[in-house]
Amino acid sequence: MKVDIVTPEGALFSGEVDSIVVPGVNGSFEMLNNHAPIIAVLQKGDVRLKGQGILIDNELKDKFEIKQGEVILPINSGTVEMKNNNVIILAE
Amino acid sequence: MANLKDIRTRIQSVGSTMQITNAMKMVSAAKLKKAQDAIEKMRPYAEKLTELLAGLSANLDAELGGDYAAQREVEKVLLVPITSNRGLCGALNTNIIKQTIRLVENDYQNKEVEILTIGKKAHDQLSKKYKVVANHSNIFDDLTYENVAQVAQKIMDEFVEKKYDKVVLIYNSFKNAATQIVKTEQFLPIKPEASGSNVVLDYLYEPSQAEIVLELIPKSLKTQFYKAIRDAWASEHGARMTSMHKATDNAKEMKADLTLQYNKARQAVITGEILEIVSGAEALKG
């Protein structure tokens, strides 16, 4: 599935991943391919991207953390929308 | 005819002014490019947010918007003029200040008006005459979403606390380097939008739909505020670039005029000298 992470100051990530974990206000949850359409509010926490060959812009590398095959992005708050295997995260 | 030395000094000083204005033009052009890029980068976020919000509120019947949409009898108004910190950018700041004064004197004549300035120029001009409650000029020193959001949040809190009944932004909207348009935009309360879109997709919502809307509205307000400031920032550099370009052109013209004058004066001196020599020689012959 395709994930886009955008902030008011620009796009942070755009690419294919296998799964994504987001910090929902009612607890973290994971989304896999063909997840039902969802809109959720996110709280302060980590967005975790899992997959093969996730590429991150060199300029933005210091915002991400890479640990055991996961790419982690801490956010303050945000919103996630998933439909038709397209995930868009509006992060702050 | 002015003497040669005077003209030479003036040519030199016009020349160095020209160098300065030309350098300022280059600097502004570079900054303008950056400012435009930032607006461009913000667009995907702003568009998605608007789309989400429109889709969500279209599916809800109830009056939404929470505290930020409260329409009250307008008694206390907060005006937020956004100008630059520095001058030499044409009529840019004057337009904003004029519009602010016009609003205070005409539109909100019988209301209690307070002003929150962003940009030193507005603060310098308006604080002499009107009630300026706060000044956030330093926002331009480090223009990040986070900093802007803090100011926006404060204004939003004050609106909710009923300190103000209406908040209006006055800023220059960037059209191109030569054209900036003064915009007067109602920030709060939120104007109820005509819900037209009917994209009914079967979404799961977490938490409820109404709660998500309440969560998104402050974000969209902050984005609106951020956009206004970004716009003003780009306008400033655009206007400065244009006015410095004009100044350089004027200096060039002036230098050409002065050079012509200088050459004429020099020629007159030479002609005078030749005349003296020739008539001296004639006198010796005679």
C-alpha cells in the first residue's frame, strides 16, 4: 500500500510499505493491505513503517529513526485517512 | 553649468547606490524563491485537510464547529494586520496599514477594537494611535509552522473565552512578484460552509465523526493563519524585488544623464582652453 506523510512544512515521506502502525487516540493500531477505509485522529507518538526498501530523502533523515527494519517517525498529533490502499497521514 | 568635480562626485554616489539596490534585488529574488517553495510545500497538507473536513461535515447534519463557530453579537473585534519587519518594499506595508485604519474608523467605528500586529512596520505605525495589545514581529525571524500555530492558538483561545467576538486578518496575498493584493479575511468565527460534496464512503471513524471534526477544525484554522503569514512573507520579498529593480533602473537613468552632463561640461572647458590658446597665438602674430 502507498503511504504519504505530509506536514504543513512539506511532504516527509511517500512510498510503498507492507504495514504501518499509527498512534490512534484510543491506542496504537496497525494497518495492513486492504484495510477498510478509516479516518482516525492521532495523538503524540510514533508512526512505524514496515516494509522492504523504504527510501527516505537524505535531507529528512534526521526526522526519522531506523530500528530493526522499521522506520519510525515521532509526531505530535495528526490525522490518518486510509482508502483503496492509500494512506495519507497529516502530521504535525 | 555645474562644475566638473561636483558632477563627478554625484556620478560616483549614484553608482554606489545602484550597486546597493542591485544587490538587494538579488537577495530578495533568492528569498522570494524560498518563500514560494514554502507555499508550494504547504499545499498538499492544506488541500487534504480541507477535503477531509468538507467530506466529514457534509455527512453530518448538526451544526458543527464547536466553540470556534459561535456567532455572537459583534462588540469586540481583534484586527490582525500582517506586515513586514523591514521597509524598502514599495507601498506594501502602507496598504495594509491604510486598510487597518479604514476598518477601525469606518467598519468597526462603534465597536471596541483591539489590534494584534505581526510585523514591525504595522506596530510602529498603529501603536501610536490605536490599542495594540500584542506584537509578534519576531515570528519572521524563525518562520515555522509551530511558532505560527502558537500565536494562532492564543488568538483562538481568546475567542473562545469571549474576549473577542470577531477576529479579522489583514495581509498581502501573493499573486506574482509585481502584484500583491490586500486581503481582509475573517478568521473567527468560522463561516459556515455550504456543504456541497457528497462523497459518502463507508469509513470507520475513530473516535466518532463529530469528534474528528472538532479535532480538525483548530488544525484547519492554524493552517489558514500559517498560509496568511506565508503569503505575506512571499509578498514582502516580491514587492522588495520589484521596487529595488525599479530603483536600479532609475539610478541607471540618472547616471546616464549625469555622465552626459559631465561630458558636456568637460567639452565646454576644452573648447574654452583651445579658444584661449588660439586667440593668444593670433595676438602674438599680430
